[in-house]
Amino acid sequence: ALLFDVVMSRQFELGIMAVIIANVLLMASDHWNPSEGFATAYSRSMAVFSYIYYCEAVLKIAALGLNYFRDNWCRFDFFLVCTTLLDQFGHELLVAYLPLPPMLLRVLRVLRILRVLRLLKSKRAKGLRDLMMTLVLSAPALVNISSLLALLMGMYAVLGVQLFTC
């Protein structure tokens, strides 16, 4: 019961949100061809953030039991924790046994950015949550408009090739 109270407390959620924001800011500071010191500090910091997320998932699973997997946000968080675990520890294993290009495994790192979506869970982000839901609900209409635009561009491309080739 004590662990449940700790995990469900507002301070715990605010602490995890602060960790998520710090993690995203650190990922935003990554750049091409970093110095050796920055690369070392960056990789160690990312490992620390990963361990914090592992501890959060373990604490929530221990406190909530199988009810943890009934909540969609918790399932989403568990998926992100699993991809982080695969990226962090499975990288060497996959490279040793499967000849995969290293860029393929970096795609898993992009999924870490999705942790920001957990901030939509809070009551303060109602406007942002409404904006995201509007974007999701308007996606079918955007597909129709994009296909019409692609058809129009294709027609102009064919017309341009016919008119301006020698």
C-alpha cells in the first residue's frame, strides 16, 4: 500500500515529468561529430535516464500489479522502456549475431522522443491534448488533400517533361 501511494503521488509524477523534460533537453543537445568528453557525458547521462525509467516501470508494476497493463499510458511507457532496454543492452548482442547496419538500431533511439507525449497525461496540458486530438482526427482529411496535391504535381511534372525536353 505504501508503494502504491508513492507511485500514485503527485510528487512522483512531477519528478518523472522533470526527468522526461531533462532527457528531451539532453537529446536536443546531441549533435554531429561531438567532442570525446561530450560524447562520454552524453552516453552516461542517457544511461542514467534509462535506469530511472527502468526503476519507474518496476516500481509501478510492483505497486499496481497486472492493473499496470490495463492503462494505455502505462502500456505505452512499458513499450518505450522495452525499446530503450533493447537499444541499450541488445545492441552488442544484435551486432554480434546479426549483420545489421548500425543506423537501423538508431531508429530505436528516436522512439525515446515519444516520452514527451506522457506530458499530455497531466491536467495542465488540456489545450495541448485537444490540439493533438484535433491533429489525429484530421489525419484522414490530410491524406486526401496530400493525394490530390501529389496527383496535381505529377500532372505538372508530365506536362513539364513534354513541353521542355529537346
